[in-house]
Amino acid sequence: MNNIIQDEAVKGMLDGVSQVTSVIRKAYGGGGQNVIIRTKAHPGYMTANDAEAIVQSIQIKDKAQEVGLLILKELCSKQDKTAGNGRKTSLIIAEEILKAGYASTMDKNTLCRELQALIPIVEKEIDTQTTLIDVDDVLSVATTASESEEIGKLLAEIYPQIGKNGILTIEGSGTYETSYKITNGVRFEMTGMLSPEMVHDEEAIKDKRKETKAVYENPLILVTKKKIVTDDDINPLLSEMINGDKRELVIFTNDMDSSVASMLIGLHKSKRLNILVIKAPVMWQDMVFDDFAKCVGATIVEDKTGINFKNLKLEHLGTCGKIEVDTEDTILTGIQDITEHCKELQAKGDDDSLLRLSWLATKSAVLKLGASNHQELSMKRLKSNDSNRSTYLALQSGVVKGGGVCMYDIADTLSTTETGQILFHALQAPFKQNIINGCKDIPGNIVDSAMVIKKAVRNAIGIASTILTASAIVYLPDLSPEEIALQTNQSPFQ
């Protein structure tokens, strides 16, 4: 173990932060430039403008500087998870706070508390500048988020057809042509994957992004209300799959023994089978089980159906065209025909049935992007994903003036205290960077999702104010995650 005292630790860490943000700043906004990332796959490089892809690809040898890099990787991933966009904005704000905070002579614990206290004040100011929009007004936010008129126009055409709560999935067309089609799909909230170790996202790997979700096409789907108590409950099905031609199994359940979960995670990581376990939600559990099973055409393993683990057959499992699952939600597209099921719910007419009908009646679309090569497709897909998530949030919570203008204006409302002035300069930094990069649209009609900006500010203040209290870096021996887990006596679920 090796310790670095305060001055050296802080300097090295901030140097690491600056090395990363110097790249991000040049790629920021409508005038930002692309970054070329070396890859192992042919042709040996990829072009990116996406902060997540850029930051996760950076490596630094100096250990103190690497800590700064790790801090920004965490921030970037958190912003990506909570808002899906605004990563560069959050990184720039965080760097400004860290540099000014460490240069300040203020007690760092006091500074952190005061920074945290400013979050609700900033968010309230964002609310005063927020304008609600509907599906006919998404062109501007979609174009801003993607930095592409082509993508902005596509989303402006799609969202009026699928509605503000619609599901839009994005994939490559395999041709030069870009097209989309309206399809059937459902979003189940509060139904995330059991463990982040079950991620499976081949497109994220191709785009040099961190895998944060599991994506499968036409998987087998087991829906069970019965607890999976031992390996013997599930082994016959797993053996049948291993000996057959199906390699992807999704399990929708509300209870499973931890030893079974560990076995399934190990099997997934071994690549013998791709396994995904989805946790059924606590609220409306019986209703969600029934609706989920209808959507995928599965027979539920429960006493009412007479199906148990001893008589379970492949024919009792369901499937769908595509399933996307992260730690919070599940999206199904290409589902079974649930017209009759929806008619039955409509006929009942009670509050619960109408609630179920609302989530089952969601419209969806598949946007197929055309490109001349994988590099172009990767860029388009990253920008389209950013645009889609920003547009979705904008439809839920409204928009503010884009290009950093909103934050620039809000900065003027902050107090003249030292902490207020630290945040003042941090909030104005994104707008100034846009000017430096030659963005000509400021202060034009571009807009940002209000929720994306809120999350960018909150996440930047959150991680920066926490790190400001650090006075030393402690290095551990280079161990694998498994070795660290053994040393600390922790299971993957602790």
C-alpha cells in the first residue's frame, strides 16, 4: 500500500481531470470537433463525439492522474444513466468546481455543504425558465441533442406518431438507407435486471461504450411466480437449451435463492448461455406478471396454471422481437398480439385495469440508421441515442434555452459568497466553451431538456463536492475484482 500526501495527490488528480476535460471541451457543442479513438477491431480506430465513448477509452499511466480520470468516468456514467445526455456539460462544470474548490482556502466540508445547498436553488431557477412542449415541438431539442439536422428531423417526424410516452429503439439498417417503422412495444417500469453483471450490449461494445443494459433479439423468456429455490429447479431447462440451438434465456421472477442467482451469473459470464434475470416490481406485481406474460406469449409458472419446474417445457416459454433491460426498466418490442387482452381490460373499466391499459397501449417505433461504414453508423447511433433520450425527457419535463444559455443566466442569480462565485463560474463555463468552439447558433433557437440540465448540474456538484474533501490517495495492490471480493468477504449482491 502506498500513500500520497495532500499536495501531491491533489495536483496529480486535478492534472488527470484536466487531461480528460481538455479533450471533452474541444468536442463540446455544435462547433465541437470529433475525436479519433484507437481500437483493436478493424480498421483500428473509430470516430466519436460522444463523451461516454471518449472518456471510457482514455487511459492514464500516472496513478494520481488516473484517479482524476476514474472520477470523471464515474460522473460520465452517472449522467448517462440518469439523463442519457448532458455528459460533457456535467464534466465541464465538475472540473471548474474542483479546480476552484481546491484553490479555495475555505474549509472543504463547509464548502461541500454549501455547494449541496445550492442545488435546489439552481433547480428552482431552472423550473422558472422551463417551457413545456408537445410532440409537435421536438425538432429543436432533438437537433440540439444530436447536433444533427437529419436526426432532429427524423425524431420530429416519429414522435407525433408514437406520442410523448412512446418507445423508440435505434439500430443499424445494414444499408445506406435510413428508415423507420411504427411497431408494437411496451415499457415496464421498475423491472430492472437482477445484477449489473448480466449486461449484454454488443452495440455498446462496438461503439466503445460501457455496457449498461442487456439487449437480446428473440430470446426465450421464462415467467415464474414460483421461487427458484435450487439449481435443480432450473437445470433441466438450462441443459435443454445448451443441447439445443437457443442460447439466450430471460427469466422474469420475483424471487430466487442467492445461490441460484450466483450460478446463473457464472453461467452467463462463461458465455455458455446468455442469461438475464429481471426482477418483478413490488407494486402491481400480479398485474405486471399477467401483462408481461401476455406480451411475450409465456405460460406463467404458478399453481393456477398447473406449471411447475418439474413439468416445465420449452413450449411454456415466450419470446419477443427485442428486449432491452437496464437496472430500472424493461422495454419489449415486437410483442405478441395483445388486442383481446386490452379489450378485456377496457371492458372492466376499473382504475387498475385502466392503469394497465395505459402502459400496454404505448406506441413504439424502430429507427434504422443507414451508413456507408461502421464508423459512420457508430457516430449516428450515439447521436441518435442522445437525441432520443433528451427528447423523451423534454416531453416529460419541458425545455430551457440551450447551448449553456440557461445556466449562464442562472449563474447571475447566485449569491456573492465564495461558494456562490465558485458555482457562478462553473455554470457559465459550458456557454463560454461553446463560444470558444465557434458555435454560431448561440443564443439562437436551440433548446435543451430541462431535466438533462438539472441532472448535469446535480451530478457535477454531487461528485465534485464529495471529492473536494479528499486529502490523500491510497493505492491498493493490483487485484482482480474476484480477488478483491474474496478479501472483503463480499458477494456480488452485497
